Amino acid sequence: MRVLVTGGTGFLGTALVRRLRADGCDVVALGSHDTDLTRPDPLAGYDSQRFDVIYHLAAWTQAGDFCLRHPGEQWVKNQQINTAVLDWWQRHQPQAKLVAMGTSCSYAPDLPLVEDQYLNGTPIDSLYTYAMTKRMLLVGLRALATQFGLRYLYLVPSTLYGPGYHTDGRQMHFIFDLIRKLLAAQAGGPDAVLWGDGHQKRELIYVDDFVDTAVRLTATVENDVVNVGSGEEHSIREFADAICELIDYDPAHIQYDTAKYVGARSKVLDVSKLARVLPDRANTSLRDGLRETINWFKLAKPRAA
Ligand SMILES: NC(=O)c1ccc[n+]([C@@H]2O[C@H](COP(=O)([O-])OP(=O)(O)OC[C@H]3O[C@@H](n4cnc5c(N)ncnc54)[C@H](OP(=O)(O)O)[C@@H]3O)[C@@H](O)[C@H]2O)c1
């Protein structure tokens, strides 16, 4: 099978490309340095090749308050990236199934996080532009499927974690930041200060679990939206306690800064559709996933933002 992966150099892309190659796929993995998708006709060099699947992972974003500080650039760049990929798909790769990534941030916080509600209500202010570009990606997929009979799949991941995250100093998703602060404190640094009161709840999915699920859904589901999460929600305090136990650090030393930005109070995807489509799916336990992530973190030593 011939596969093209945009965002193939990113955190998720690297894990997906590794899995696809292990499965024997012929993979073209693109990053922004070889193929800047904001430039005119960026995929022209691949016009004559025929792909069976296009995984569209490329997006211009970071964790933390990045979306709050870059709404204008995010709108321009992500609209350019998504339009370039969808336009090229329709004109040059109509035989391919396009698998795109949404975000749980696109859901309105006052509505259930169930697929039928993805385009309804208003996403939270701080992530509004990023969330709306992801909604427009789904609108584009649907429009092209309707007019040209193309095939797509739109997956909505919860927050991904696992080995292989960024090491280059960009803002980290909360779980990596938590590990960084607690490892530093355990190594004799100042006490860890966590953002918020620690009661805000989050869901994680281990990156290799997500990749496995994405590959299986690509083979079985067409022209639909599917939430892909672990279905488990934990408070920041629970995540911190689990990390403390694994690294042998006393959680009583942790301080909580309630003045800091924390985003939504609670965010867990409804995964009942996923359970119906893939009833035999299993998740890596949080403890095992955190242990692997901490081990990677100690070796890779990612820089803080
Ligand atoms: N990580 C999560 O928890 C999470 C959760 C929900 C949804 N998602 C979605 O999943 C996808 C992958 O996420 P990720 O965590 O792997 O993100 P990531 O590590 O930031 O990777 C982003 C990828 O997009 C590429 N990219 C950025 N700007 C580009 C441009 N102008 N032209 C071409 N490529 C460009 C990057 O290339 P370079 O590295 O070469 O610059 C990189 O390969 C994204 O669509 C994201 O919205 C992720």
C-alpha cells in the first residue's frame, strides 16, 4: 500500500510512519522543511504518484497558551495547509482515502463531546481560531466527498502522550510539562508549581494506541467522524500523584498556582462510537504509559519553552 503522511515529522506522524513501515507500507513522510504546505501548489512534485491513503496530520499549533497568542497566524497558516492538501487530493489523488485529524478543542464546552455535536455551539475563546480551522477541515472533506465522491475519515484524538515528543523547546502538552517539573523537583530543583488548582480534568491516549486505532479505522470506516480517546478522565492531581509514585517523589511538595491559565475545566471524549466500531480495542494502562514516557523523558531531556 502507498501512503502519504503530511506532518510525518511530528510527534504523531513519527509514530504513525514507524507503524505503517512496520506493516510493509511504502510511505512518503513530509515535514515543513521539505514541503512547506503554506506555499503555492506545495504537493506538485507528487502529482504523478498514486497513493492509496493520505494521512493529513500537518497543522501549525503548539500546546499551552500558543493558540491564545497566535490566532491570526493560525487562521492563515492552517487554512492554507488544509486547502492545499484537500485541493491536491481532489485534483490529483481522487482514488486515495484521506484521513484527517480534528481536535477535542473544536467541541463546544457546554455540549456533549459526541461526534454529532462537532460542528455545533462555540468552542472556548482561547482555542477558538484553531478549533474553527479544524471544523472547516471537516466541512471541506464533506464538501469534496459530496461533490466528487471522494472518501475520507476524520478522527478526533484526545491529548496524545508517549515517547518521542518534541525536545526543541516549544510549549508542551500538560502531561509532558508535569513530568518535566516533577523530575526537576525530584532532582533537587525548586518545588514543582502546577497551573490551576489541580482539579481540572483531562483525558490522555497513548500515542501507539492512537496509531493502532487510526490504522484499523482507516481500513473499516468511511466518510465519518470518530472520537479516539481512552474514555478515562483524571484530574491533574491524579496525574501528578501517578508520576510522583513512579519517580519516587513526595506529592505534598507540589504547589498549585490558581492565577494561571488552565483552559477547559473538563474534557473527555464520548467514545461510544469507537467502542461500537472496534469493540476489541484495548488501551495501554495509564501507569504503563506514564512509565514509558518518563523513561523516554529522562533520556531525551526535552528543553522547556
Ligand atoms: N498531539 C496531540 O495531543 C493532538 C491532539 C489532537 C489532535 N492532534 C492533531 O494531530 C496532528 C498531529 O499532531 P502532533 O502532535 O504530531 O503535532 P506536531 O508534532 O506539532 O506536528 C505537526 C506536523 O505538522 C508539520 N507542519 C507544520 N507546519 C507545516 C507547514 N507549513 N507545512 C508542512 N508541514 C507543516 C510539522 O512539520 P515540521 O515538524 O517539519 O515543522 C509536523 O510534522 C495535528 O493535526 C494536530 O492538530 C494532536
